[in-house]
Amino acid sequence: MAMEATEYAFPFDAEECEEGYDREYLADDFARYFRAFITSGIIADGGNIAENLQVVANDDMTTTLRKGNLMIDGYRYELMEDMIFQHTAADGVLDRIDRISVTLDTAAREIHAIVREGEYSYKPVAPQCRRTSEHLDYVVADVRVVAGAIKIAQANITDTRLSTELCGIAFPFWRLDTQPFFAQLNSFYSEFVAKSDRSYRQFQEWQEEKKTEIGVWQEGEAKQTDDWQKKETEDFDAWGQDFVNRWESWLLGETKGWQEEIIDWFNNLREMLTENAAVSLQEQIGNLNKLETKDKDNLVSAINSIPLTYDETMAILEENNDGGEEGEA
């Protein structure tokens, strides 16, 4: 019995006929078969979806898409080894958001994991998630490339696998709406980041306040130190000047007394020397007058006219001196 045109059954073995085979099946027949009871999204391989097609940072300008499985409209995709994506260098001023997805290209009859770069902006948005007859994007992550960054941080990667609108989880026969879970998780993450930002800003404000207080304290301490040092310097200079003045006053008084004593002593000595020299000279002249010399007009001529040797003359002078001292005695 032949099936009506409105009836369809799948699959049955094909038998040869004049035209070739009586049954031919297309890939879409198999896709229709699977999408009838398996929804599109991440396939829980062994119940584990934590690392299934997860995007992670590599501490540079690359990200890694971990291996896993995904179903798109009845077509199965499997990434058997981790895949690395190279992201274009960051802009110096503006941010952008790159979108990583597993995409069904109907024209090429292929499914590939791809990265699509967003536009630079102060408020960047990710490229549109395409759900057309030509392309079906199942987004697994959005990567924010921060301005001036030299590496991508894990905190800049938004995991979208639980978003029903962007990806979701594949389930048999019925579709589990994970959008509320994703929204709640995303809200929790946003709230956590906001609280972290507030805490960090509060810490920065506290740090600036303490920095200002420390600056004021240091300035006060420096001024007190300068004032103390200035006062000590002035006190020392005053003490030193007073000491010098008192020393000079003492030295001037003592020196004046010494000078007077020295002058008196020197005057007495000069008088004594003058008197003794005159007496001695007079005696020498008297003694020389007794000598038989031709010229006795002066002492030098008298001495020079003595026909004696130097030693004899000096002996006579010494004898005369000795006689004069004894006579005085």
C-alpha cells in the first residue's frame, strides 16, 4: 500500500527499482528526526557541561574554546580538541566585545566555531546573534577587549552557554528554559562586580583620606623639626658669640696688664743696662788712659794703637774688669 503524499515515515531500507532506489533520504531528514526530540544547545556529555565548549583566558591576547558537543537544529557538532582564538590587539582608547559562537552555515553545509569582532566604542555591544536561514549562531561566550589591554582576563569573559536566547542546553523532548538561571547568574555577577567596585572606591577614598592625614602630620612634624633646629641653631650661635665676647674681654684685660708689666720690666732693664754700660765704659776708658798709646783721643784709636796681640789685650781688659768689680765690692 502506497503512502499518501501527506504521510511520511523514516527511516526504511531502500529497495532497487527501475529508477534506482525507491527510497532516498537527505541529511535534513536525519536532522528533522533528531530535532524532533533533542533541542538545540550544549549537549551534556556524561552529565558534565561545566567545561563543555567553555571559553577560558590564556593570560595573553588569546582565548581557548574547550572541546565538547552541541546540537543545532538537529545537526550535531563535536569539537574533539581544544581550539585557540587569536584576538586583535586592543585599541588605545575604546573597548570592544568579541563574540565566540558555534555557527551553522547552511550554504556551506558546515558547522564551525568562530569569533566575530565587535565595534570599538565607549559603550561597546557584541555582534548580533544571527538566527537566519543562512546562519544559526549559538553563542558560548562574549569577550570584552579592554582599551590598552595586553592580555585578556577571565573576568572579561562572559559565559553565555546558559542563556536560552544565545545558546542554552540541549534536552530530550522538551526545552528547559535556562534563561532565568542565566539572568540570575548574570545579575549576581553584576551585583558582585558592582559591590567590588564600590568597595574598591571606598578603599581608594579611605586611602586618599589617610594619605592626606599622613601628609598633614608629616608637614606638621617637619615644621616642628625645622623650628626646633632653627631655635637650637640660634641658641648655639648666641652662646658661641657670648663665649667669644667674654673670652675677648678677658684676654684684652689680661693682655693689657701683661703689656704694662712687660713695658715696666723692659724700661727697668733698659735703665739698668744703660747705667751699667755707662759705668763700665767709663772704667774702660780710665784704664785705657794708663796705657802707653800714641793716640788716646777715643777708645777705638786707643785700643788699636796698643802694640799687643788680641789675646793680650783681652786679658788686660778682663783684668781691669775684675779689678773694677772688686773695687765696687
